[in-house]
Amino acid sequence: MARLGRVLVEALVHEYGRDEILRRLANPFWFQSLGCVMGMDWHSSGITTSVLGALRRGLAPVEGELGLHVCGGRGRHSRRTPGELTALGERLGFDGAALSRASRLVAKVDGALLQDGHQLYLHGFVVTDEGRWCVVQQGMNPESRTARRYHWLSEGLQSFVDEPHAAIEGAPLGEIVNLADRRAAPSREAQLSLVREPARLFAELARAPRLTMPSRHEVTAADVVGRRIEGALRAAAERGPADFPELLLTPGVGARTVLALALVAELVHGAPCRFSDPARFSLAHGGKDGHPFPVPLSVYDRTIRTMRGAVDQAKLGGDDKLAAIRRLDLEARRLEAASRGVDVEALLKKERADSWRFGGRHVGGAVEPPTVAVKARRPAPRQLSLF
């Protein structure tokens, strides 16, 4: 996951700049989709910890080159964030003390001003060399054992206490007292007004799209926009070998890897509206819990090798492979326009059946090939001996 996360971020920085990384991470649908592509359980709140941990480990060796730094983490690591930011500021020349203050304020707002029954346990702070940043943090409700994720983005942030969030995602669990709402600032009267009129707040929140993940492990047809996955399938099966020789020169890349690359390409190039069904991205590399199918390690490794080759070539001035990945995304969307949908259940059944061929693995271990029942041979009739 660290290797794949690193090469995806490198590709995004090359194509769109480091500020776009911050914008993407502040989008809860894209963040969930990234976790799905990386092979984490598609529906799990653990995606937050896994993605931030993988990015921290993966980007550490190249943070100076990329100008992108991941601070904080879970538990005790989150409490070290202000100190990490101060040290970064001293080394890189930005105002580390101001960012340290921002880190503490963000945690205070979601831990105190936003009273929603969730206790913060994870705080991830991603900052660029220029001092621009985004924060992803998560809280857990100890009674329902459900999580809520909070996304912040420095771009356009006017106030830490007046509607500061880029997004807040999690299942509704009754009334919420949100003292960071614009009607709660700056005076006590506005705060009291918010408490007296919660219906207005909930009406506004209801109009926004919500990222709500189920407790079940299975991916169903209802979780995936069929025409979108059909576009990726058709681009991989019909046009990949003909139109993308730059990709197919990578050893071992076939139709199955091109399908994974098509979903990776959309993760890099897709517009925000394209991530309304994050479960679709779990069809790239499966999930470690075995849903929607075990992680196909050989496909995963080929995706990393192909993306690594494309990014390394781009650093040397050759954009052929990265351009091919962009074309793969465009082709999938073109084919999607004429799609009538795909039988998702049949697709998942086939992936599970073929998992062993691609080095399938889940938390329980490697997937064994199916055993073929051998018919018991009927014994030959006994011959009567005349001697």
C-alpha cells in the first residue's frame, strides 16, 4: 500500500501539482476511493488509518523531492503533530508555529465545538513546502462503534470556527450541536440560536451528498454504478491492446492489469462527481478482508511497476506512459457513455473464481486453487486363472 500510494501521489504531483493532492485528500469520496484502490476493506473506517499510514511511510523517502509532508497519525502520533510542524517550518522556512497552532485548533474544533458523540483518535496533517495544508482526522463513537471523518483544507479557509470544514462524513446518530456553524459565530446569541433551531441545520446537511458505508462486508451491484465499471472493462478488453502499447510493453501487463490501471487512471484524472460509488474502486485490487475478492498480488505488483515506470519516465521528460494512462481514463469514459450497465454479481463471481491465478491473498492467507474431484477408477474385472 505504501508503494502504490507513493507512485500515485508522484503521478498526481507531476500532472496537477502538489496543491491538487491536498484538494483530493480533502474530498471524502476520493479519499475512500483511494483506500479502495489500495486494497483496504472498501466499507471500513480503517481506510483512514491505513491510507494516512501508507502515505506517511511511502512518501517519507521522497518528501523533499515532492515538497509534500505527512505528519501525525493515530493515538500518540497525533499528539506529536505540532512538534513535527514546528521542526518542518524551521527546516523549510515556513511559519511552523502558525501551522502548529492550526493543528491544535483543528483538533479542538472537532473535539469540542462539534459535539457529535465521536471522540477523536486520529489526526493526519499533510503540508506542502509552501505551508499549504489539509487535515484528515477521525473520531469513534464508543457506543455505536461507528466512525466519523473530518476533512479540512487551508485553501479558501477564512475562519477556524465559522464553517471551516471541507467535508464531514459519517452516519447520522441523532442531533448534533455544531458550534462551528456560521450561525454559531461570533457571538453567544448566535450559538444559542443554533441550539434553539437545530432543524434548519439538519435541513441544510440533508441537501448535501453523504458518504455512508454499510456494515456488511459484501460488495453488491447496488454499491457500484454499472455503466462506469463497464466503461473501464471495455476499455481494458477492447481498446487496451490496440491503443496503449506504451503500457503493454511493461512485462506481464494484460487485460486484467489494464482494468486495474483504468480505475487507477480515473483516481488520478477523474472529476469529483466521479467518486460517488467508492466501492467500484475496490474492483481494481480487491480487499484484504476478501471482499469483494482477495487482493490479486500479481496484478497489484504490475500496477505499481507500470505506474512507477510511467512516473520515472516522466521525470526524465518522457510523458508517453503517463499520457497513455490519461488516454485510458478518457477511453473508459467514452465507452461508458454507450453503456447499459454490467452484471456486477457475475463479474465478482468470476474475480473470486480466478483469484488464485493472480496470487490472491487475504488476511486468512493465500487463496488455494480449486481442487478437481478425481473420479475413482473402477477396478478391472478379475481374470479367472486356469493354473
